Amino acid sequence: MKNLFIIGTPLQLINAIEAINNFKLENNILIIVHRSLEANRTQLDKIRNLYEWEEIIDIEYSKHSSLLKYIDLVKHLKMYAYKYIFFPKLEVIPKIVIANVKKEKVFLLDDGTMTIMIYENNIKTNKLNEYNFKEIRFLFFGLKIKIRDKINLFTYFDLPSVNGIEVIKNNLLYLKDDVKNGKKDDDTIFFLGQPLTNIIDDATYRNSLESIIKKHNKKLIYIPHRGETKEKIDYLSKLDNPYFSVKDIGMPAELFFLNNNIYPTHVMSYYSTALTTLDMIYDDCIINYIKVPENSKSKAAFDRNLRKYYEVFGSDKILTLQDLGM
């Protein structure tokens, strides 16, 4: 039997490799669902060969209908039976694949706030089968669309088992194996950027970075998120402080630190799954979440994406803008 991994981001690919090592899997097929964001493609291309896959299937991004492409994909995958299928989101490709191929178990891979949202809104409530017209169209081609499987979890989040699902801890042992070579950097705070212009204005965002430098009197290296715009990065780069610099690493933060033998001792962000993973990988690293302020501009996004996310973490790790002196 084979195993199938459906991913679309560098973090998801790392978690797929962690699953392979955790479950000691062989005969693994990788499906990469590419996004419109070119930076996402660039990072994936750099790390797709961290593991020797039996087969890699690239699903290219298209502005036009991909219906026939997805039907051909399902026909190809139906040639095999699978022990495990791993996927990160309840979107078209994983849903149509899970509904139509033979498999023993299905697992959700970690994808940050999305994992917590799927757990809260779909797994706990047993609402796995909500369709739009694009998905209903598959019925006319003889394919199924209803998921009848339990969605188990392979996760680093402490989420309790519900409705009889398995929750397997992702301890990031594959990544942690390389930590011993890292040199501790006690003089630098690494800040992981996020595309938050829609809920935090860029001026407040930049002021928060300057406040961190003043509070800690340390260098602050800003690592942009691949989804941040060039305009925002250029604006942040104008922060007039000799302790501040921007470093575009072009890969997941976890791999950057490991590949460069850096042992970070303080990492901050408004929110980032890398805060969770780095906290697990580096025992002596201070992790801080700066809580996105709740106001009329941010409330909808806060309720939709962040409220449950912040509740997962201890209050000792969460700072407010007021804590930074703003």
C-alpha cells in the first residue's frame, strides 16, 4: 500500500516529512497544489527534495477551471490503495480525493490557525460535508463528494480527541535532530512577519517593532512572510534604528535556523505557526505572541482566525501593544 500527502505550503511539506518519520512510512506520493503566490512556489522548489518521494505530482495554479484536471488526478490516484492520506485543509482537491480513493485512515496536517479552525468548526461539529457548486459538479462525472472518513489529527497543538478521532502528537523529531549544532544568539530578537495590513495599519506595525527594540535594547531582525507586499517591506525597512534590519530568508524559519546553525533565544510575531514549532525545537528560546488589538477594524478577522488561536497558548507568552510601551 502507498501513502498520499497533499500539501500547498513549505510548512505543510515539513509536517509531511515529520509524518513519514513518525509513522515510519514508505511508498509515499506527494501532491503539491501550487498557489498564485510566486514566493510560495520558490520556497517549495527549494525544499521539495528534502525527502525522496516515490512520485511528485504538481498541480499548477490556474485562473481558469481545473475541473478536468482534478478528474484526471482522481483517476490516476484510484489505481492504488492507501494506508494513510495526509492533507492540511478541507478544500477541493483533498476532499475529492478522500471521497474517491481506497484508504485506511485520513489525517489532518498542521497548518497554523487553519488547523484550529477546522478542528473547532468542522471536526468537533461533524460538519465535513459542506459543498459549493464547483464541488457538486464532480457528481456529473461519476465521482463521489461525501467524506465518510474520520479526520484524525497529526498535530503539535494540544487538541483533545473528539468524536472518536485519533490525535497523534507531532513532536518535530526530524527537525529537532539537528538542533545540537546550533550556536546560541543571545543578542538578537527574530521577528516573524505577517501580512496584517488589513487589520493593523503599517505605521502601528512599524512602531511596534521600534518599541520592541527600545524595550529590550537588542538587535531585531525582521523576517518577512512570503505573503507580505514589497511596499510594506520597503516601508518597514525605513525604520531609522541601527538595531533594526530586514532579512528575507526565502525558506521556512525552522529550516533557516537549522541550516545556518543558529540557535535563536528570542522569537516574536503577531501570530505564526513557526512560534509553535520553534518553541518545540529550541528548549531555551523565549517565544512571544503580540496580540493583535481588538477593534472595529480587526474584530471580524480576530473572531474568525485568532481568538481560538490565542486561547491555545499560555498567557505568559502573549504580549499586548501596551506591554511594549505603546
